[in-house]
Amino acid sequence: MELFELTIKELHEKLKNRDISSVEVTKSYLERIAATDDKINAFVAVTEKEALRAAEDADKKIAAGNMDILTGIPVALKDIFLTKGIRTTCSSKMLENFIPPYNATAWEKLEKKGAILTGKLNMDEFAMGSSCETSAFGPTKNPWNLNCVPGGSSGGSAAAVAAQQTVATLGTDTGGSIRQPASLCGCIGLKPTYGRVSRYGVIAFASSLDQVGPMANSVEDCAIILGIVAGFDQKDSTSVDIPVPDYEKSLVKDMKGVKIGLPKEYFIDGLDSAVQKAMNEAIAVYKGLGAEFKEVSLPHTDYAAATYYLIATAEASSNLARYDGVRFSHRSGEAESLTEMYCKSRAEGFGEEVKRRIMLGTYALSSGYYDAYYLKAQKVRTLIMQDFIKNFENVDILLTPVTPTPAFKIGEKSNDPLQMYLSDIFTIPVNLAGTCGISVPAGLSRDGLPIGLQLIGKPFGEESIIRGAYAFEQATEWHKGRARL
Ligand code: GLN
């Protein structure tokens, strides 16, 4: 077995027993990246020198008996997390030369536990997209089929995990960006409850929806990473000050007494037949593990995509106003006046999809339209939230597909934004409700592409979805499938 095939716990044990060194593990990953990334383009930058230096330091710590759970273990990060002294681009030309002066809290927490950074991962520009095609650095490809998208926006993260270029990573999820690519690449991705993980130092897209979460090839690794990054942060007023449970205690194999709701609005006619089949089989697996099922209803589901695309674009138009070419970000060399400098810098720095979102959001917030669009969307968001809260009085978790179809072809939806937006219809409501969800491998399509199932939990109910995901993972073989590269 290669070192890059091991889990966090396996790597930790071997490092602790001095069977392997951190330099060896780090080299194993760097070689894996070098051997595979020409094909999939998951990395925007590989921080080889820094990683090897950090690995040498880690080996010294380990030799001195000074070890934490991630000491000497390399990870890569979505290029939306600020990394001090290391270029962070959000896959945008706008931030092509941006070197952050400080770290994102989530990364700082991993680093404190000993993690080593191997590089920054590709994504849709400013996290806007579902296919990783809007990156200024070219699309990432799905390791299972290089003609297909890996999903997005954390497409580089999902592809890197699936291709075993990193044991785990962090993504962000505003409307599905952790769960949808995890599903399309056959790995595990967990979007925590809004407020569970600090967003400090994470480049903002839509601030009332964005959340940070782990992606990995095992539920256990996701639970470990979540346990490290979760918790209150003084630097993020939206992070919530409630204790962080020991998520590893939720790694139990049965589902006795657990009530699972099946929202009828998520099992629709347009669902791909392989996805439907995977859901039916998953339900049978859960029944065998002792779970009880109940059909439930989330009546406002139909309005979720429209609501999301009003709120997310409105917030994005405000958040992205800061990229003016003055304090940082791309500055046009062509301008002759200040106004022209703003206009040209933004016109040159942002890609098509980002511009579309800024225009939609600016329109939705403009006077005369605010009440009709943004305010209305906020009201519908409350109804969607209440749908979930009501259901959680009767069931512990909900089971749904993650996406209506498996991975689609590169280019297939890039000229049709509405079709692209619809690939998130089952993930978006979870962000609007501010609650948590996880994607777990649950099948393969006829063409051998991964299919994920989604478990949705109550706010701050990450333990219940981790349990559900782990029990399923242990009872099935789907998570063991690997893309052949
Ligand atoms: N695909 C969705 C969008 O384009 C969600 C993106 C995300 O979660 N960052 O907005």
C-alpha cells in the first residue's frame, strides 16, 4: 500500500511509531500530485519547498515526542482560504498576485495541530459555479472521467481527494459547493451548520450562507477534521459559542431507533434513474441497520433555487465591491482617470459568471426593487427554514440525493447558467435553512460515475449525520471505489 492511500489515523500511528517519517509522507503526496495533476488540474499551486521544510520540522517534533493528531500530515486547501505569505487567488485573475498577510482561522487550527500545506486547490472563480469551469486557471477534471466536471465550486478539493493527492481538505459551501463535488467525485463532504466553523480569513461570497467544512475519503477523517476546525472564533461574529462535541464518538455502526425522513419533493421525476436506484438501495441498507423511515414534506422546496440566487447574488455584489484595484487586487494599466481605473480593473479582473452575479445582485438590491426581490427572498428563506425545523420535530435526519444527475460533461452546461444553477436544487435549501448536510458515496452510474447520498441534520446536529454516514459507509463498499488515473 502506498502512503497516500492511508487515513489520518493510519498515518498518525505510523508516524508515531517512527515506521515512516513526515518527509516520506510528504514526498509520497508530492509525487502523487506530480504524477496525476497534469490530467486533472486540481492544484492552482503546489508549495513543495515549504512543505518539505515543514516536514523536516515535523520529524524533529515527532523525534522529541511532541506530537499532535495531524503532526507531519500533509493537506491541501481550497484557494479561498487565506494562507499567510502564500498566494491566494480564489481562482480569479482579480487576485492573481495576492499574498495574504494572515491565515484563515480554519487553516490556522489545522496548522496548530501539525498539518503541513502541500498546495492550493482550484475552484470556480470566487466560489460561483457548480463545475469548476469558471476558474481563471482552467477547469479541473473529474478523476473518474476526464471528460466530465468534478462539480463545484470546491471541484479542485473533491478531485484532489478522489485522486488521493491529499488525505483531506477543507472546502466551502454556500449552496452546495462541498457536497455536490464530493458526490460527483465519490468522496465525503460535510457542510456544517452556519456558525459551527469560523469564516475568518475565508474570501467571502455570500456571508449569510458561506460555511467551511471537511472533505476526505472516509467519514472518520471528516469527523477528525471537523472536530479541529469547529468552534467559536472571536474574529468571526457569526461563529457560535457552543461546545464542540467529540465527533469521533458518533462513529457508530448501527442506526437502531434512528428516524429518517424522506422529503417527497426531493424524489422527483427528473431524477436520473441511477440516482433513484442508488437511493432505493440506500434506504434498504438503512432499514437493515435498524433505521425507521417516514415520508415527509418540505413544501417550499420549489422556491429554494430562486431564493438562493437572489440572496447569494445580492450578498456577492456587496462583498465583491472591495475589489477595486486600489488597496489590493488587479489594477488596470490602461486607465486615465480614477473612475476609469475602477471600471477597467473590474472589467479585466472578473470573469463572466462573477460579472453576471454582481449585476444580478446589484439589480436585486437597487431602490425600487429591493422589496420585490431581496426582501421577498428573505421572507421565503424563513419559510424554507421553518419547513426543516418542523420536520425535525418528528425525524432525526433527512435522506435525499445530493444532485439530480451524476457528473456532466465539461462544456455541457457552461453556456446555460439556469441548467447549471439547477444542479444544486437539493443542496441549496440546507444553506438557506442554515443547517448541516453530508454527502456520502452511494453508488455508480451506468458509465461508472459516482453517485452520492445526502443526509441532512438539525442545526448543530453534525453528530447525527456523521453517525448516519459512518453506518452507511461501514455497511457498503462504495467509498472504497477509486478513480483509475
Ligand atoms: N453552485 C452554487 C453557486 O454557483 C453554489 C456555490 C457554492 O456553494 N459556493 O452559487
